[in-house]
Amino acid sequence: MNPAAILERARDVLRLNIEALEALDRNLNGSLVRACEVILSRPGYVVVTGMGKSGHIGGKIAATLASTGTNAFFVHPAEMSHGDLGMLRSDCTLLAISNSGESRELRDPLTFCQRNGIPVIGITQRKGSLLDRMSEVTLLMPTVAEACPNGLAPTTSTLMTLALGDSLAMALMDERGFSAEDFGLHHPGGALGMKLQTVREWMGDNHAPPAMVSLQTPFSEAVAAITAGRKGAVAVLDDNELLAGMITDGDVRRAFSRDVTSLVAADVMSPHPITVSPDARMSDAIDLLAVNKISNLFVVESGRPLAIIHIAELIQAGYVT
């Protein structure tokens, strides 16, 4: 093995990929705008298809479209010839991918679309190819060398296709006004999706209310309430049952520097605690915890505490990594 030669070859591949993306950038034109117009004008799904490596890239493009506001799914072109052409409804758009533009498996779906008035958006590197001729809009990629030393394995061409698909998806996302809230609805799982939830969604229907005491609650009872609540804090309410302050484990420790015999909650609480609205995103709640270097945060609506968020449970549930 020659480590230097291996690294140099790897850098050659990266340079070729960079050059390919730069060529794609220079080549981008009004065809992408027209592709967006076609998709936005159609009420049905975008059906993405492609053979081999183009199919793998197509699957990712379909997933990106679906997660960013454009209904889409991937269908293998060979399966279309065996019944899955039924997935191409009259209101759909076909996004077909073939670097050569001559993949045999694409002939049946392309012919079907032509017969049934279904618009085709083609992604190919070859002008005048079957895919180019049968597409209403062709996203033509520049001709660049593959990074494969034999010029055979799809490398730079698949990278350009992926980048072009991402460009199309993001342009459609902007045109649809697809917001972070919309994104969260499509991504309820995982840390990203959870952070885009609202605090109210995090609370759910059965979330236990926080431990609460009054201003005049004896110190010992306030400590017992913290223990029973198991969140490391208790809400202190005023005479109108509105949040006046909070007592944390730290407040309890600091109180023991004094004679606690006659102390009440009002004597040891931290007034005006940091709170969050139930309509805020969970990401906002997490930011408040991090920026203020606190472990507990009350969820408050109209001055009344509804819940308490503890950093430990967020970590345990995967909201914070």
C-alpha cells in the first residue's frame, strides 16, 4: 500500500466532484424554473423513477421532496412494466432520471405518460436522448468526466443528479412557503422533529401538573413538595394562584445557611422565574435552559403554571443530545 497515493487519488475524486458541481451551477437555467411550474401546477404526486444508481439517487430525491412539502414517492421503472404503471394517475408528474437518457426500463413509463398526457421532467446528461425527447422539461446536466478511473462507475454524474434534485426540492419548498412548523409535522420522530414540536404537544393530554405551594407554605412542606414532584423544583403561587416564584434544590441548600424553623416559601423562593409558553417550540425551551444555565423551566399560560420541564427528562427522551 502507498498511503500518499491513496490520499492523492481520494483528493482527485473530490476535485472532480467539485468541478462537476461548479459546471452544474454554471449550466443551471430556466429549465429548473419551468420544472417547478409544472410540478406546482399539478395536484397529484411527483413519481420519481430511475434505474441502477440513478434509482438510488431518485429514492433520496423523492424522500426529500416528500419531507419538504411536495408529495412524492419512488417507483422502480422495471416494476412499472409489471403493473405499477397504475401508480401514474392523470394528475401526477413523472420525474425520470437516466444519465444516458436511454435506459431500456424507462421506455414503458415514458410511453405511458405520453399516451395519457402526464408531463415528464427528465434529468439526463445527454441532449437528444430518448428521455430528453420525451420530456416536457429536461434538466440537462453538463458533460463531465466520471471520477472512476475507468470512466464507468457513476460518481460525478450521481453527485450532480443528487444536487440538482436537492435544488429542485428546495426551490419548490420556498414557492410553497413550507415553514419550520410544517417541517416538524413531517418529522415527528428523532431529535430534530421533537425540537420542532410545540411545548403543548410535548405536554400531551396526561402530563402531570407541577408541584405547587403558596407563599406562606412552611419551608419543610415546600421541601416535601419538591421531593414529591420529582422535578427538583416547586412552583410558588400568590393569592391569585399565579406564579410568583420557584424553589429549587439549590434554593433549599442555600436556605440551610439560616435558621429554617420559621421560614416560609416566600422567604426562600427565587422570584420571577424564567418561563415558557405552551405554544413555543421545544427548541425555544431547550435554548432557554441552555442560555440561562438552568435545569428547570415552568410552562406558564395566563400566569398559571401548567408543567415543569427538566433538562434530565429531555436528555432521557432524546430532545437533547
